[in-house]
Amino acid sequence: MTTASALLPAAARIFVAGHRGLVGSAVARHLEADGHEVLVRTRDQLDLRDAARTEAYLRDIRPDAVVLAAAKVGGIMANQRYPVPFLEDNLRIQLSVIAGSHAADVDRLLFLGSSCIYPKHAPQPIPEDSLLTGPLEPTNEPYALAKIAGISQVRSYRRQFGRRYIAAMPTNLYGPGDNFDPETSHVLPALIRRFHEAKVEDRQEVVLWGSGTPRREFLHSSDLARACLMLLRGYDDQMPVNVGCGQDLTIAELAGTVREAVGFRGRIGWDPSRPDGTPRKLLDVTRLEKLGFAPRIPLADGIRDTYEWWLHTGA
């Protein structure tokens, strides 16, 4: 049986791709707090879509492990408007980093995908073996296909070269470092911004997309980072691992929680002509729980902290 120290040595040197994003920044903080040396490059210093430069960098630094958190991400609106970069940029990043890691003889890699890889009508909660068992949600199909390709790449390097590469599929994430851009943000930061602006402008109503009935699961980025460290230390299998909290709520309930955290006192309206996306997306986290993981940050507390972070950094 492989020991945790063999999978991730103490004080390992770890390259975190995408360290400025929501996920990568949280992972980098937790790795540093655990005593690891975190290696990073900004997009200006290294475009991860450039396979040759990425391989050269990894050969030069020779990290003990790589965490691939870099990705082109966004909500329903962004996925509908820009399907080509959501497909092609993610494919290029994954091909560069995973192949470059192998070329640099990096034996440990964690690829972070997304829960959108699962079929639109997958069983709930969604087990990992639901992958490729049905049609995807059309609104984010290009992004999902890119992430599925990343899982296949990880599995292929395991099978052909014996690499100890693994994949994790996080649920919807939020926290400090999130993207609050009105065109490209995901639902939770988008709601924070919408309610904040309505409060500042003293509006009486905020109209949101869809019906409010789809159910979603949310995990704080710090809890995800804890799970990533746990997986790097103790998981070595070709099956991707779901990372979530095991509980969901409707978008209408989420909107009510965000409204309270922001302090908006007006009404919430709904525009059913806008797409809802997948009806429900709750992950089966049994595999992760068996490794000893449990989230620590309640959703309402995490939303308040995220709102305060945004007010002090970008609002």
C-alpha cells in the first residue's frame, strides 16, 4: 500500500497552475500553511496554452507535484456567448500542463475539473461512475467536454506510464478571489453583485434569470483546498473524486440567503424566459467522506465573508 508520504513528501515543491484564481489561490494558501513550497507563474510570465514553454518551465523547476487549477471558467451567459475559448483554451491548458508534467518526470499531479462533466439528467446525488452515461447540459457542453478530456488524459498517463495522476470534480465554488464580472461570473458572485448594486441604488426589485427552482450545491474554496491537500496525500486511483458538501438548495433559496447577507430589502423577481441550466446538481461525496473529509464553513457564513472580501477589494 502506498503511504501518504510517498504520494506527497513533507515540504514538497508544488507548482500551482492558476494560482490567482478562486481555486488556485485557496490551494496555494493551504499548501504553504502545510509547509510546502508553492511555485507559481502569472499569465504574463507563462501562457499555459503554450505547450513548449510550459514544458520547458516544468523541466527547469522540476516540482514534486503539480496542481492544475488553471481554467477558462464562467457562468451560463459566458458559456453561451464564448463556447470556442471555453473548449479550446481549456484543452490547450490541460494538454500543456499534463503532458509537460510527464515530460518533466513529475510523478504526482492533481487535475481539477468540474461537476458539469456529468449528464444533465444524472441520478441524484451524482456518483462518479455517472460520467459519460448521458447527454450533457447544452449551455456548458464545450467546457464540460474539455474537462472530460482532462480526466481521460489523467487516466491515460496512469495506464500507459504508471503516473500517479488524479482528478477531482468540485461542485459549485465560491469565496475570496471569486470573479464578480457581470458577464462572466458564476451564479453566487453574480447574485452578490446584483443585490449590492440594487441596495446602493435603492431599487425595489431585482429580477433574476430563470425560475429559481434548480437546485445547486456550494462549497467554500477553503474547504475545497483542504480536500485537495487530503487527496494529494492519500488518494491514488483512476476514478475522479467528487468534492462537495453533500447538501443543496434551490436558486431561489440561495438568492434569499445572498439578499440577507448583502442587506437588500427589496423584492426578488424571476424571468422564466432565461435558461435555468441543469435541474439539479448534487454530488455524491461518499468516496471523499471515506477519506475523512467534512466541510467546515456554513454557506451563510461563507457568503457574508465573501461579500465583505469583495467590498474591500473590488466593489
